[in-house]
Amino acid sequence: MTTITQSSVKEGLPHPRGARWDGKGTNFALFSANATKVEVCLFDSTGKIEEARIELPEYTDQIFHGYLPEVHPGTFYGYRVHGPYEPEKGHRFNPNKLLLDPYARAHTGKLIWNPAVFGYVMESGDDLTFDERDSAPFVPKCVIVDPDFDWQGEPGRRRVPWDDTIFYETHVKGFTKLNPLVPEKLRGTYAGLGQKAVVDYIKTLGVTSVELLPIHTFVNDSQLEEKDLANYWGYNTIGFFAPDPRYAADVPNSLREFKEMVARFHEASLEVILDVVYNHTAEGNERGPTLSFKGIDNANYYRLLPDQPRYYINDTGTGNTVNLSHPRVIQMVTDSLRYWVEEMHIDGFRFDLGTILAREPNGFDNESGFLKAVGQDPVLGSVKLVAEPWDIGPGGYQVGSFPPGWAEWTDKFRDEVRDAWRGRGPITALAPRLCGSPDSFNHSGRRAYACVNFITAHDGFTLNDTVTYDEKHNEANNEDNKDGNSDNRSWNCGVEGPTEDEAINALRARQIRNMMATLLLSQGTPMILAGDEFGRTQGGNNNAYCQDSEISWLHWELEEKGEELLRFTQKLTGLRHKYPILRHSLFLTADYNEDLGVKELTWINANGGEMTGEEWGDGNTKCFGMLMDGRAKSTGVRKRGDDATMLLVLNSWQDGVDFTLPEAPEGSGWALLVDTNIPDEEAEKPFKVGDVYQVTGRSLLLFMMARAS
């Protein structure tokens, strides 16, 4: 690196934020409303020796900025920010602490938990003290990058229509770490996930959109490292613009490696969705480290208690809450989102603890500043936006409350499907869940696909463990099995854990198929947890956030039952794609449409007739059917549809039920497509109207109507 001195610095520009190379030098711009001085620190190629410390000369509209000639891509840097150290007023400036650029495109190195990374004297336990030790030897460094990447030949973002979408949630490392089809040196990396064998496998599942657990740069918690554990899920972000280098096979080129991975998915017409954490950062509360935002402008980047700004509002349960009421913070987050869309070709986002993003000082507001900013943005309006619509803050549960254009995770689907199949309550309680939860989403012109259904996710039991364990088994987390949710709505089918009992194993396999079929044959947008398609287990661990180990990694030695479940899952996704009535954009209604002469939805009892009010009120009802008329209009245009008519039958009773196949308009009979009791059945078996089909105890059926000639 050419020697840089204070005399060589130029004024530069206050925009764009971050460190941007223009081919000749680099412009630095950093927001802080309360700092008095900002210095850029440049490091040697090892990241250990600070070679220059340059003050940014200009301060425009609360942006410190300056231009350094001859500072090229590959340069390691950080900031030192001067200002008042007055924690009781919300200010925690300490220029002894090297700070990460909030807009850094890449990072190198890892955080070493040394007392010097804290702004106060950590050993004292008093955050009002001031620590003078230099943190630079112990913290990651930012890297100036060359943004150029040849996307030529890459088809760009793959726009999968919402009503065709099937999400597949997975982890960059865990998906490939044990995969024998991936070269060993690439396992657990972006390059590994982009391998043709991996992409081809995911494509065969019939899913459309791969949702990756957090890949933004994050930090391992000190208390986990002390236990030889790690923050495996990655919900501890410290950099919103950089892919975490720990998942790179070629760390110096992690940005390019990530882009290559995205390109490989797009070549297979698969979307890439990122799980993003903008609700909190890794800096924790007043006793947490000073790594970036806390030392740049603590009072503006975080929500602080109004009457005691020494302390943080903790709506996230992680110590701090990002202040999405401040315009510059909103700008940072929307800049980040646009960057991932425009520069990295990402197709959408799932927002962790999304309620926080819409919480203003007076509470949740679906017209919050952040939601307005996103809602009017033409770039972000072109990608998928999915909220996790809850947090632990006041009024934190907001399922169905996000504005039009958003989709939302629906925990009611998870809970009620699990309850129904374990025999808790009437099966008819599933009716609104099978229809895309119109009780939550049928308003403001929202479509059924706004409801994202899931039965399992990264947090909780896998599908296999849901039918194998009554209790959580989190001993490996070293918290005396006290962590994780104890209310799993699971059922072990009679024995806790693995068993050699053939009858119990057969029941468990059928219960897995029942829930997978309910997920993929319901209205709304389904999300599959990676590995559930072949019966992956975590040994009963329902909180594997700290398990960067074989507990969390996918095992690919599939037994016969795993292969059988895989084929069954592929069959279900194939049916969903083939028959639009199974993924209807408009909410199906049980009202009779006089103009079209169509009743889109009819609920059928075991005698083949329409369900009565008395049957709906019978808490003992365990078997019923959902008749979906393929003539239902598929758009707002008043004309009949031309889809197949389907009958979904669910029996949560332990014994068989004789079910009479009902009449259907223009129908001459029925063809059986799915019976979860006979998963390998491929031929469509014909039946006549009025035939009685014995529905096996705890099973699900799907019939397609044969039209009269």
C-alpha cells in the first residue's frame, strides 16, 4: 500500500455510505450525529499492524467523509470515533476501540473475546468506567472490495410467482458439511452449496426458493465459546452488507464466491432468499462489547430507555433493539436490502422478529417509517418480503397485521396441525389453516399466498422428532436441558426416542407423511425444513442454535424409510405444481356464487354429505373432507376456472373410518392420488360416487374428480 498521510486526504463526498473504491482511490463516509471526530485506520495485509490513521476532514449533514487516493481493494480498515463518553446520556464514544464500518462489504478475521473489546473496564462490571486499551488486535477488520462481477450468462433474479412458491429453509454449512457428493474442501461453504450435485438435488424436490439462515457477518457469543459451543444459526449480526467469511472456501474472495453460488441457483431457476436480522446487533446491552454502532452513535442506532438512556430497550431478548425510527438507520437497512438485491441478485428476505421493524415508540404500526420506506421502494417491491410477525416486546404478536405486499410466517398452522394429528381437539379446527388462514389474511386485497405455512423450522423439533419425542432433549447445549420451548405439541407415538417396535415406527412414518401432506396440500405458501423430506433427526434437541456439530448437520446416508419419504415428498410437490386448485391465489369461499353457479369450497362429512352446524360444533369430530371445485374463478374476472376438482380427506382418529365419496358438479367419479397409509402407490385408482373408502386411522387422502364426458 502506498504511504497515506493526512496531507494526501481529499474532501470526498458524503454519499454513498461506506468505503467505495472508484478505480483510483476510496471514498469514506460515516454517519454520526453526536461524534466530534472520525479517523480511518488502515492496516497491513495481515490485519495486525495499523499503518495509518487518517482523520476524515469533512462533516456534511451529520456525515463524516473524506477521500484517500491510492487506497485500493483488499485494504483492511476500521474506524476510531471520538465523542463524549457519557453512558447516562446514551453516549459511549471511545476512540480506543476499532469499529467496523456499518456499510462494509467484506470482513476478515474473527472477534477474540478480550477485555479490550469493551468500552468500559470490563473487569469492574461498571459500564460507567472508561477503558483505554486498544481493541484493534482483537476485532475483525473491514475490507475494501472491488464490486465488479461478471454476471454475464447468469439469468438474473428468478421471479417465481407467489402462488407457485415452495420455500426450503436450510443452513449454508449444515446442508453440505457431511455431503459426500461435495468435495471435502468445499463442504460447509458457499462454493459447496453451489455445487451442481447439491443444486440438482434441491431442484428434484420441487421446491422453488432456497431460504438461507443468516449469512450476514455475525459474532460467536462469549458464553458459548466458553462452553466450546458456537452461534450456529447466526442470529447475532454485526455487518449488514457482508457475507460471513466463515462460510467461504476462499476467504479473500468470499464476496465473489457468494455471487457464484447465487448464479448456480439461478441457472437452475431456483430463488435465493436470505433470513435477515435487522432487529438487533451483536453488541448486546450496556455491558456488551463496543464493535461498531455502539461506538459510532449509540444514541441513534439503538432504542434507549427514554428516562434512562444508559440502558437499552430489549424487545428482542438479546440485549438491544435497533432504532428503526431514525431516518439514517432506516436508510442503512434499506440500503442493505437494495444492495443484496441489486449487487448480489438476491430474490427476497425473511425478516427475523419482523414486528420490531414496524414498532415505533408508541407501539406496532403497520404504517411505520420502515414499512413505508420499503413499501414505496421500486427495487424492494420486486422481491419477496416475509415477516416473522412476533417478538417479545409489547404488542409483539402481529400475525396478519403487516401491510399488503408482505407475506408472514403463520405459527397457528404449525401448532394446530401438530395438535390435530396427535388427536388433541377436533380435526375440523384445521379448516381455516387448510384455506390459507383467511381469518388472519383475507383483508386489504391480500392473497392466500401471504400466509406462509410451516410445521417445522430451524427453531424447534424436526418433523421426525415431532413424532419421536414428547420432551426436549437439549443436554448437549450445557444448560441442564432448561433452554428451548417445553410446549412442542409433539407426540412420541408411545415410546420416547428411537425404537425397534415396528407398529410404532409405522405410525410415526405415517404421521410424518400426514403432516408433510397437510403442509403441501393446504392453501397458502408452504415452507419445508431441509432434511424433513427424508426424516432428519436432531436427537430431540429443539434448540440447536449453538450446535455447529453433527446434531445440526444433515446426514446423507438415507435408509429405506428416508428414501420412501423423499419420494413421497417429491410426489406431493409435483401434485401441488400440477394442479392450481391446490395453490389457489384467491381465498376459496364456501359461499355459493350465483353469477357462476359455483360453490368453490364444500366441507364434507364421512357420510358424503355437507357438514352441518351440529357437526362443526362437535368436539369429537375426527374425520372430514374438503371439496375444492376446480371451476372456482382464479382471478377477479368473473368466469369459471378450468382446474381439477379435488377432495382432501383427513382422519385424525386412531381407527379406520368409512368415508362415502361425495357427488361433485360435472363429476362422474374419483381417482385416488394420495393415501398416506400407502405412500408408494403410484397408479391413480378409480372410484365411483357413493363408493365407501375405508380411511385408515390417522391418515390423509387426496382424490381428483373424474369429469363426466
